[in-house]
Amino acid sequence: MRIAILSDTHGKTEYFLSQMRKRNDIDKIIHLGDFAWDAELIKDELSIPVIYVKGNNDFGSDAPLDKVIYLEGHKVWLTHGHRYNVYFGVDSLFYRAKEVGADIVMYGHTHSFFYEITEGIRFLNPGSLSHSRGDGHTSYVIMDITNKDVRIERIIEK
């Protein structure tokens, strides 16, 4: 299964939509909040299922703050991250992932790409498509996931 993962679009969806229209190999899209209505727009524009949670700027959205999904045998916890002190690391995410039994955590909020495996739990932040606070590159991620393997590719906006 191939999944496009993005976060913190803040109204900037044009690049992502143009990239998705060129592909026919994406099975799902995951949006990790800010803005939930961007996820709705993406869902309306593309014929690809979109799963999303809301972030700290998604006032009035009915989207959940957190969501647990299953992908190819993996238990995946989705959150924007703003309630888990993610600017200071992934410790709070780690403990919550243990509580829910997730082996993959996807989050946003920091506008910085991050990928790490700690005690068998994968932590992924795709960065932001609106503005980067990390290395200066806006980005999203393509994840190839099977029950035996997880591979990610960071796509940097050009």
C-alpha cells in the first residue's frame, strides 16, 4: 500500500494536488491537521480516500483530535501533536503510543520533517507544505507499507 502523508498545509494545497494528479499509485492520503478543510478539498479534488485529524488551527472542524487506524497489519496512531509537547521531542507521543498499542505514530504541528524508530515504534512528521521551520524545505511523505516493511520517501516541494 502506498500512502501520501501531509500536514500543516494552512491553505497551500496546489503543489500537492498537482503532484497527486500526475500519479496513479497512491492508495490513501493522510492529513495530520492544520487545515482540516484542506483535507476536505483534497478529498473532493482527487479520487483517493483521505483520512485526517484536526490541528490547533482547525476551529469548528468535526474531525477527531486523534485517530487509530490499521494499515497492512500496523496499528497507526494519527495526531496533530499540539497536545503532546512535540516541540520538545517525541517522549509524550512515545508514552501515548504505548498506551494505544501503536507501532507507527504520525504527527505534525512542528512544520519540521522527522523520522525516527524508538523501541520498535516509528515516529513520522512529514513536515509542512505551507512553511518549514526545520531545514527550510516544505515537504510531504510517501510511505510504502506492507505487513513486513515500511519505507518512506520525503518529497520536497520544488
